[in-house]
Amino acid sequence: TCRVTGTDHYFLSDGLYVPADQLENQKPLNLHVILINPTEASNRQEENGQVPSAKRLKLNTDDTASTASASSSVAPGDLARSAPSQERKEGQNASAPNKAEMLSASSSLRNSESPKKEVVEEVCQVLQKGDAYILDIDLDFFSVKNPFKEMYTQTEYELLQELYNFKKPHSNATEVCLLDCVENRVHQLEDLEAAFADLCDNDDEETLQKWASCPGMKPLVPLVHSLKTRMDSPDYEMVHQAGLTCDYTELPHHVSTEEEIESLIQSIKVLLKDLPKPTLVTVARSSLDDYCPSEQVDIIQEKVLGVLGSVYGMLDVHLDYSSTSSS
């Protein structure tokens, strides 16, 4: 498992933080978050006199189960702001010579104006013009849902949030405090994993009460009772996976309208026109796990490939998923 020196709550909650002196095979990793501005990124909407609606920031999820890749000279376009941070990461070659560099940005639409020239300059600085890089497009950027909201009731979801709650450290926490925070979090997650593994084997009242007697585990009782009321045989493995997303914030959930999808597509088109061409474009459908709505993913993919084709001409497209499914 890779470890990082980054102290963002995302890394602390996953138990990934360690001090630099505990890393092996250290590699620098730069993360830049850049926001797309819709007000200057919609050619089609400008023609129609429409103003795209704002979209809230959506964090990427780690779904790489299904991808479509387009091998061609291709790239990105209309961005609003860059917030760089640097950390050291174990085991990832982030600076190999003459290699493709991955730029993956969680993006949002904003109504505020930002001069296009300045935005493009910021992105070019990130890409270090002339270097090869990979552009990764996640289709759940255009429309995303939290699949667990459909699997569990509001009460069950709130009980999961209580069970898996991550206690954030103080903003000025020392290294010792951060290490204690990570250690406590790892133990918490290990206990929860063990509890649900036990329930997979036997979810009788005795097993349930045994785990509920452990610190912080009381919500297990009403949660399991509720699940068993609604289901003949609850999938406790899936319950645990859902819980892991309930640390200190919820998964993003915004199923976009056709108009919102189109405004995002046009934003990406402007982006692609103005930046250096990447060596490779990868497209993650994010639908196997239901993050990108299955009823929208094919339409979104078609639109994205259409934009790539309109900007760069003929594409060499490889679909790395079953043609009989929409994942």
C-alpha cells in the first residue's frame, strides 16, 4: 500500500499518512486542483444565448473497473484556479524520464469570471509544456450519484455515519497527534471490518450483542435489526463498503440534467482546444459501481468522444469493457 506525507483529512481517514522518515522508495507527487468556469466555456450555449447553471464540486472516486481509452494527440481547456500542494509518496514513480504524466482533476463549474489566458497559463505550468502527459476523464464528472443512498434507508445511512465517523485532528496537530489519529482510525476500521465479517458468518443476536458491547459499536444493533427487517440476507460486506464512504463527508450526489451535461461537455471542449495535446486520453465510465448513472453513461461517453473527435480529428478508440453491458 502506498503511504503519503500529506495531512489532508482524506489521507488521515484512510490511514495513509506517515512521516517522511518512515517512507521507503520515496517519490515526489504534485497535486493541483483546478476549477472549470462555465461562463466562458460554452460555445454552443453562447450561440443559443443560454447561461449554464453552476455545479458543485464533485470528488473523484477510485473506480477504474471500466475504461475507454482514446490514443491520439489530445488535451484539456477552460479552468479557473489552481491550488498546488506537494507531498512525498511511497512506491509511485511520479518523475520517470520522458514518461507520460497523469493529470487528474476534480472540477466544478462556477459563475465567476476568470480571464481565459491566465487560466490556460496556470494549466500549462502544471503540465510543464513539452512534456508527455495522460489526460484522464471520469464520466462521473458530468453526472454522479451516491449508489448507497438507494441501497439503504436514511436511518440506516445515518447509523453508518455514526459507526464510521472520523474524528479529525486539530488544524495545528503535531506529528505525534497525527500518528495517534491514524493509529486510532486504523483500529476503528479493523474492528468494523472484523465485526461485519463475523456477521457474514452468523448474524444472530449473540454475535450482534458481542460486537455492540465494544466502544463505539452501539449503532450496530439498530442497523442490523433494520437491515434484517428489510432483507432476508443482508450483504454485510457491502454494508462495510458503504460505511467506508461515511467518514467525515458524504459521497457526491448530483444526477445532472441534459442541459447541465451539455454545459459541462462544452466547457471541456474549450479546455481541449487551448492546452497542449496529451499523449493518451483515458476515459473512466464509472458505471460498474453506479457512480455514473447507468441510464446516462452511454450518452455522456458518446458526447465526450464526439468532442475529442471534433477537436483532434480521427481517434484510435479502444473500448475496454463488455459490449453487452453498460458498465
